[in-house]
Amino acid sequence: MVEAAEDMDYKRDSNGLHNNSVSDISLNTHPFRYTLYTTFWDRIVFYIMAVTVAPIRLALIFSCFALTSLAARIAVFGLPLEPDTPLAGWRLIFRDLTVRLALLTGYAGGFFIQRVKGKQVSSKEAPILVMAPHTSSIEILAGSLCGLPGVVSSIDNGRMPVIGAIFRACQSIFVERGDPDSRNKAVAKIKKRAATKGAWPQIIILPEGFCSNGKSLLPFKTGAFLPGVPVQPVTIKYLTKHDVFSWIDSGPSVAAIWTLMLCTPFLGIEIEFHPVYHPSEAEKENAELYARNVRDVISGYLNIPTCEMTYRDLKALVKQTKPDTSFLALWKNIITKGYVEMPNMSPKKHFS
């Protein structure tokens, strides 16, 4: 991608979608629509799993996650919330143990396939990993397959009793939500780490900012691209027959989605590392251009269209359709109808 990309004519269809070599955009690629179609035998498997394997899985997940948190606590024991130097010595042993236990938590939850394709470069070559699409609450598992790189997160998350130690062991960058200059401070910290030429681990960012169903790519926020450093694109795929992962405000609640995952016999996840994207001088000066070009590249890797819908559009859809996202509504539809379509909308009814 070069500077000329800034002047490209992006055509938007009635659903707010960009057509990137996809001939027909329909509700099938709408980013905020959740669908689940099951057969009679699918439902039998769900019911059997619900009263046999699912409770055991849940107990194992809690147990493994507690061990993960314990290992992370040891790794950062005695350190301030955001130390000035990276972890070293014996602390790295417990940080590596944290990663292995996080992956074990995935196996406990039924993710028997955890596949990595491509090669992850060092933080010296690409200080930032850009991961997409952002669809699920379990993408910490995808992060674990990357070695649990740091994230840019609220400082409140670093202080949480259980998960806070994991954020800290990842050597995350923390920001104050109430600080109007938090973005500039985060960018400055990323640049400072990048200048150490690989001394700090990578930072991973999901630039869409919120979840969709992964059938089209939402606009990328500029946070990952403001530092103007090289990024390595990482794509995620879930290897299951049904979508039991997508957590969208207009779809089933996170509790409902988790029950579907627990009741699915075999789950799988695949991440793929792609070639490092080195920004041009124009992209270094223009974070929006940089973000848009990287999104177009990732769209090509995934072979899905891009979409210009925003979080405001998602909220408008929820307000307009008023979907019942509860646990009971999900399973009522599965039991009585055999399928779930949320929200209920027609092509002509939605955004223009």
C-alpha cells in the first residue's frame, strides 16, 4: 500500500459494507448478526454435553485459571504495577509457566486443536502485533498462542484480584481512563519500548476495538498505528462447525455463548502470523491511512470484506431491534426452533 491509497474511492453498499473482491454483500456478511443452525443430532449432542461434560469442563477451567493467576503473581511478586525494566531471571520462568497454564486452560475448555501457522517475529522487528478479527471473549487464548504479549489496558485491570497479575506478567501498558492525555502517554510508552530494540516483549492490539461475528472487518482504530512502528498482522480462525464464539451486543450474552462452547465436544483455534508490515513515510505521518491499509491487507488474508459500521451503528441496531440476548432465549430457540437468528432484520430495514 502506498500514499495513493489515501485517495481510493471506497464504495459503500446499503449495509455499510465495502466490497473487497466479494461479488455479493448480504446479511450473510453483516458484522452484527448472530446465526446458529443446528440439526436434530447437533441438539442431542448439546443436551448430553450439558449434563455430563460441561460441568466438568467448567470446574477444570476455573482450576487451571487459578493456577495461571498464581504463576503470574509469582512472576511479578514485589514489583510495582508497571516496572521500568522488563522481567528477567527467575521471573521469566514463571512468566513462561503462566503462558503454558493459559494454554492448558484452553485444553480444559475443549480446545483440543490449538494451531499456529507462520512465524512470529521478534519485538525488535515488529514491536506490535495487530490481531483480527475480534469476535470473542476468549481471545486471551489466541494471545497465549502468541506467548501472552502485553496489551494496552486500563490501570484498573492491572489491580484486579485474579486477572490483574496476568495483565502484569504480560508486561502490559496501563493507562488511566480518566486521563485525557492517556492515548499520547500510551503511544509514548510504545515508542520508548520500541527504541530498546527487542528488550521488551511485544504488545498485541485488536484494532477493531469491539466484537463482531468476524464475517467482515470493522474500521481499525488508530491506537496501534500512531507510534508509526512496524506491525505484524495476526489472523484468528475458530475451527468448529458452528459459531459458538461470537459475542456481539446484538447477539447472545457472554454467559449464553459460554454455555454453547462448554456443550460443544471439540473446539479449535488457529492463529496465523503474516509478514511484517513496514509503514511508509506517509503512513507514519497519517495513522488513519496506516490503519486502513493494514486492514485492507488483513481483509485479503482472511478473504472477507471490510465494513464501515461503528459501535454507534451497533447500539442503534440493538435499540431498533431489541433482541432478547439472554441465556434462556438462546436455548429456547435452539430447543423449539433448532436455530438462532439475532437480531431479526431484513436487508431493507437496516442502515443506509
